[in-house]
Amino acid sequence: MDLEKSPAKRPAFVEASQPTKRELFISRQEAQELDKKYEKSFKKEAKPKKSLSKIIGLIFFFLITLAFSYFGYFTWKTIATANKMNSAKDAKPASLEQHVRAIIAPIVPAVASPLKGEADGRINILLLGAAGEKNAGRNLTDTVMVMSIDTKNKKVALLSLPRDLYVKLPNTQTFTKINSVYKISLNQNLGLQPIKEVVEEITGVPINYYLVVNFDGFTRIIDDIGGINITSERDIYDPRYPGPNYNYETFSLSKGFHSLDGATALKYVRQRHGDPEGDFGRAKRQQQVIQAVKNKLFSMETFFNAGKLNDVLTTLGDNITTDIATEEIGSFINLSKNVDTQNVNNIVIDAWKPDSLLKVSHVAVGDVMAFILVPRVGNYSEIQDAAQNIFNQAEIKKRQVAIAEEAATIEIINQSGDSQLATKVRAMLTENLGLKKVTFSATSAPDLAEQTSLQDNTNGLKLFTLDELLKKLPAKLASEKVTSENSKAELIIILGKDLIENYKFETDSIEDYNKAQESQANFDFTSQ
């Protein structure tokens, strides 16, 4: 039987397994519908991904815009602050080109304006700290410091000069303490030029820039950055710290680590009673706090905190005076990013140690016997040596060792007319410079010499000692030999009248000086 031709006779299982044309049509239609549903489902799943990428793009754009806004605002703020702080008499409003250079210099160093001293490899900035008009002492500068930046090796050094250093005012015959020079300059409308000239003469290095900050600015800056961290080397207890309305208050701080706010930090750097190093200990604390402020100021915590940074710039503009020009701001920012601010060379010019470069003396000012500090060798040669070699103090040590090894024999002939001068010079050579073989000539010297000279009988064999004496006395190399009778000295010093002025100050004790600090703390030479 033919099953194909007889559907009625087909087995049931065959009937069940073969779809009808209707069933085939429905299946295809359903398949198409399923395809459409799948496509819709796929589009629905893909749409969130596209939206996410848009969101990420918007966030990225927002962050870029925010960064440029942040940078732009604080660049503008920095420039505005620089313009406000700048006090140079010849300063002019910055041009558009100068503003642009200041803005893009931190990003494109090639367009940065060159800084004064940069070509010579060293930038020197005079830092002055004054009380301000609202405080006792007003414009007396109890902080006189030179910050030097080695632009080649990217190093920083600080040299502190004591406030009681006795100096001569430029272009006058008037002497005063160095902390009075700034006030005198302001009273005479001379700006900062006189104090710059004084510090240049003392240190022998050019002052490229200056920066003056008052007490209010000091405390506010530290508060603006959230305080500073310091480690006190000793317990501090000062029951006579200067308080408001010319009264006293007690300031105490235990030895060890502390986080200080602005007011406490100010007391820490000003306190001097009970410090075994007196004013010189205070200078060390000032240097310590400057480093702590610098570390906090340039930290990520401060730099990326818009509120803090804005407050700092506002405080700088209100309380600091400088001659740094607007177009130089970007260059200083670039320099600060590269210098090593963790290893700072610190030198305090003091008078309390055997090897100190100063000595204590006194002068009569009206009815007051005022204690002062003067160079132990009668001139600034030792301070200049320290300042010029501040990045290489080992050079000075090497020279001292070489002088000791030469062990030169030295003879002094006094032709100054001052019978005490030879004794003073000999004491300086033996006690301060460590020269052991120094004697007086027995030969009388009837003719007075105008200028001190030095005779070399070694033909340059004692070169280090010869050079030291020429600088430290000071003296000129003798063109003719002046031989004392039976002298076998290798080097002969012929004292002239020019050294009498240098050695006119008597030497007082550091104990007397420290005792006088309280009564003469705010003694003002300018009022005498």
C-alpha cells in the first residue's frame, strides 16, 4: 500500500511529527518577533553604556574646567598679591605680556623671566621681621636674615645676623644697631636701600631681593596653613614674655614635638629669657620655624586646599612688603619646585662661643650704657668668609687646618701710635685665629705708618697664613722689607694708624650682655 497517497492510513507518530503549513508560518513569524524583541533588548542594554561614556566625558570636562579655573584664579590671585606686596619705588604696573609670562611660566619654564643673581648661580634674599605699628618695637627688625639659593646645585642656606650688631648708616658718620636701620630708613623715606647696603657690606654678597613681614602677618600665615610642627630642643619657661599693653605674661613649652598655632609660634621665635644661648638661640628657632612654614606651605595639603591657599595669599598681600616683580613670580615658583628644601644650611652669627665671629662691647647712648655686638677681628672679613662660603663650609675648615700645619712664626711691630694696639692684635691672633707663635718686636719704631702692612720672609711658603692675615687684619703686602733687629720671624706685621678705629671697642662678657637684654629689649637708638 502506498502510504504517501493515503494520508488516512499514515501512522499516528508520522502525523504528529510533521508540522502543518500553518504551524510553519506561525513559527517563522514568532521567530521574526523574537528577533525584533532581541534587537530591542540589545539596544536597551547598549544605551546605558553610551550614557555612561557621556557621563564620564562630562565629568572629565568638568574636572579640566575646574582645574583651569583653579589655576587661573590662583594665578590671578598670586599676581594681584605680588602687585600689592611690591613696594619698589620704580615699580610699574605689570604689562599684559608680564602677566602672561607669570601665568604660564610654571607650565612652560622656557618663558620664565630671569631672576636677579641667577646668572651668577646664587640668589640672595634679605628677610626682615618687624613688630609692626600695632606692637611694641614697631619697625625695629629683630629678625635680620639672608636666604641664599644655589641655582646650580638647587640648595638653600640661611644666615642670621643678630639685632644688636653695631653698624654704620650708609653715607653718614652715624652708628646704630642693625635692627634700627629699617626704621630710620622709613622715617627718612629712603625705603629698603639703606638696610640692603648695610647687609651687603657685612656679608660681602649682593642682596638681590628683600621681603619684610610683620608679627600679624607671621601669625596669620601659620594659622592659614593649619599650624606648623616643630621639635623644641629644651624646656622653655619665660615668666616675662612681652604681653599686651606693655605688660608681661608667662610662656612655657616642654621639650619635644609640638604642633603650634600662629600665636604660639610667634612666642616660640621671640622668647629669649632663660635661653642659654640668648638672642642667638632665638635666631636658631627663627630658622627652624621658617623651615617648618616652608614645608607646610608647599605641601599637597595646602597647595590643593583652595580655602587655605586663598587665605595665605590674602595674608601675604596685607602683611608683606617685597621688591619681587610680578613677572618674576612664575620663575620663583619654578625654582621652589626644584630646590632641596629638606637640607638647609644654617649659620647664626653669634658671640657666645669660643669660635664665634662677634664679641660683646658697649657704647654710651645718652645716659644709657648700651650693649652692642661687634666683629671680633675688628672688621667684617670673617662674616664675609662665612657668607660667601655658606654652601661649602668645609672649605673654611680645610683652610684652618692648613694654617695650623704651617705653624708660622709671626712678629708684630707697632707703628700705629697706639701703645695698646699691639696687645689687642696679638690677642686676636692667638685667641681667635689660633696662631700660636706671635711675639712683639723689641725694636722701637719712631716713624708712624698710615696703613698696616705685612712682610713675607718665606717667599710664599706660608701662603695660607699670609692670606689669612692680609684679610683678617686687614693689611697690604709690604713692598719693602722692614727688618727688626735679630728677627727670625717668617711673617712680620707692621701696625698702622688705620687699625686703631677697628680695635677701639673693649670686650665685655656674654653674661653681662645677657643680663642687659631685658632692660634693653626695645631700646631704640633712633630716639636718642
